[in-house]
Amino acid sequence: MWLGAGLGAASVLALARTLEASAAGHGTHTQLGLPPCGFYSLTGVPCPACGLTTSFVHLAHGDWVSAALANPVGVPLCLLTFGALPLSVWGLLRGAPVLGVCRRIGLSTLLTLCGAGLFVAWFARLFVVAFG
């Protein structure tokens, strides 16, 4: 599992480095052959996850400000993804149990906070759309 986690994280970060961030602040994922956001297509309003790929791409190119503007939750998620690299190597070398380590570092709490952050950021976007 450690090897899979490390390779997955490395793949996401390497892929983010190869993409070009969308000037719109969202939609970068379409470069991967994925469809545009259905929620955005129907409503004209970004969904909570809109801009996450764009945020990762900006961070992979060292642009922290644009990353936070694309989706502020992309910054901690990308940092968690980056942190998975050394943690995976450590866990693999130590033979540490994956679930035990995840519990010790509070991964579920961190991911819950990121999920809540997605909705807080989304409500802020909705406010801006509604009230300019």
C-alpha cells in the first residue's frame, strides 16, 4: 500500500507539472480528456471542486497566489500529496501499518477539514457571484 500511495502521489504531482493552468481558473482537467464540469456547464457557477486541478498545476509551477485563487483548498491538498512522498518511503522502509500511521498523523481529520474548506470556499464564490 505504501508503494501505491507513493507512486500515486508522485504521478499526480508529475502530471500537474506537465499541464498548463487554464486562464479561467478552472477547467485545466479537460487537458486530460475529461469532460468539463457538469455543474458549471448547467449553472454557470463553479462547483466546490472547480479549480482544484488548476490549483495543483499552479503549485507545481511555483505560483502559490494563483493556486490559492483557483481553489484555496488545492494548496493544502497539494501539500498533503507532496507529503505523501517521504511518508510512503518511510512507511515502506519501516514496514509500518498504513492505517496506523494515517491515524497517528490525523489524516482523516486533515481530509475532513479540507472537505469543509471546499464548501466554505464554494459559499464564498457563490457570494461573489451573487453580489459581485
